[in-house]
Amino acid sequence: MQTVVELSRLRHNVRRIKAKTGNGFCAVVKAQAYGHGATVAHAVENLSDCFFVATFDEATELIYGGIRKPVLVLGGDISPYLTHRNNLIVPTVSDARQLSALINAGYKNFSVAVNTGMNRYGANEIELNKIVDICKAENTPPLTVYSHIYDGLYSAPEQAKEFDRLTTDPILRGCRHLYSSCALGIVGNKYDLTRAGLAMYGYSDETDMCMRVRAKITAINRVPYGSHIGYGNKTLDRDRLVATVSCGYADGLRRCDGLYMRVRGVKCEVLAICMDACMIDVTDAPCRPCEFAYLIYDESDALFLADKYNTIIYEVLTSFNGRAERIYL
């Protein structure tokens, strides 16, 4: 399996987002940059004010890889930061206890998450008031203050009102960010930063998809009617030209009916899926070994997979974080 990322498209997407939002830009590169590989951070570093990841390990990977912009980390366990401090890594606090522990460990840079309805991470009003008191007592304002939109443009208006209500104190207003990729559809105040993930990778009306997913054809066989195909007792309903492709469910290809891969532009039915390989019908797409079959060639393929898997595009993209070879153009 290979993921092929066009970095020029990625950079162009960032420029489009910045032009549309008119505020700062935070590149979301958690989960190996939604399957694109964390190294894409280097391609957009000069266009970004900061980065956003989910874990301490993801942050250290970026910093040790040479990133020199602040790396904001989503809320959760703060214990790694208490013994490993780096001024470019910005942990998130959601309560006064976490903030006190970070300050005692010598941290000056931190973010505050505010709960505006998602109920995942984030301080409620009582905890937020305690955080404000500590910040004032220590004369240490947060580097950023943020919350999460949980239902795109539908929940954004009410959450923005709540975010504004909870962050009236001046010490919380140095750098606020609320909107992610949905900011492209927001009219009015977009705060100080936009955190763009999915839109940056091309899944919006404003941007272009920048990653294709493909695998090599390793064998081609003419298989007659009634012959078995793959594991189990599945047999062919007619004579077919069958290509074996070097990707399987261990590579993110789920075992379900109705899938296809593109060969020479033709949609070829996936007949069977094994752990490390799958077999596809290339009767209408004569080809040779070492050619590529594309699981995702354009956005319609990715959206088709999300529909067949009964999931969201985020899950599809992040499913290629295992053995996939990443190629950057």
C-alpha cells in the first residue's frame, strides 16, 4: 500500500484557507496528519503559526523532527509534561489541578480548553474561574484558549455565544480559537486562529484533495467460472481476469462487499480481501503486474469508502497509518 501526497496542493490549500478566514492558521497534524504522514508539517511550517496534535508523543515527534513552531496538544493526561518540558510543546489544561501541576513543573506555555457543549475535554465555568485566578496570581496568561465545535455549522452559533460568555476575562483573550475546517463557512468573527485539518487535506469545497491511496498489482490470472477465490467458500459466477493487489485488511482495506479499486481509470470490483492482499476483477481493465490499483484516486472514492464503511471520512483517512509507504511529490 502506498499513500501519495502532493505537497504543492497541500500548501495551496493552506493559502486558500488563510485567504478565506483572514486570521492565524493552526495546522492540525494529529494521527499522522490524518494519514498523510506527520512529515507534511515541514511542508506547511512557513505558512502556519502553530500546529495541533493529540498526544505528547506526537508533539515530540514534530519537535525532534525539526519543527520550530509551537505545537499545541489536545487535552488529556498531563503527566508526561511534568518530567519532560519543552518550550515549543504547549499542553492543554481543563481544570485548576492540571494548571497548578504544570506551573509547579516550570511550564509557562499552556492552552486552556473550554467546554462549550462537546463534553470531551474542557473546563466548565467553575473550573475556568479557578484557572483565571491562578493565571492572575502567577501572572501567567495562557498561550491560547479554545473550544471544539461538535456539529459543524449547526452547533457553531450557540457554541460561539457560550465561548464568548465564558472567555470575557482579558487574561483569556490573548489568542482564542474555536473553529476548525468549518470556519470556511463561518461569516463574522473567526477569532484569532483557525485550526484546519480536513479542509487542509482537501475535503472541502474550497480546497483540493492531496492524497491518493494505491497498491501494486502483483499477479494476474484467468480464473474460470465456479473456481474459488480467496479464503472461505466463495466461487466466481463467471470467467474473470483476476488481479492480486498488495493490500489487505491489515493495510486499512475493510472486509465488506461492494468495494472497487481503479485500474487504468476503470472501477474494478473487489472480489476477496485477505490480510495482506486482495483480488480484483480486471476483465474490463487489461493490465500488467507492477501497475497500480487505486483505492482512492479522487474525493469521490474516499467518500464512497466512508459510505460503504458506514463511517466518516476522518476514519477512512486515518486507517492508512499502518504499513503504508508514504510518497511525497
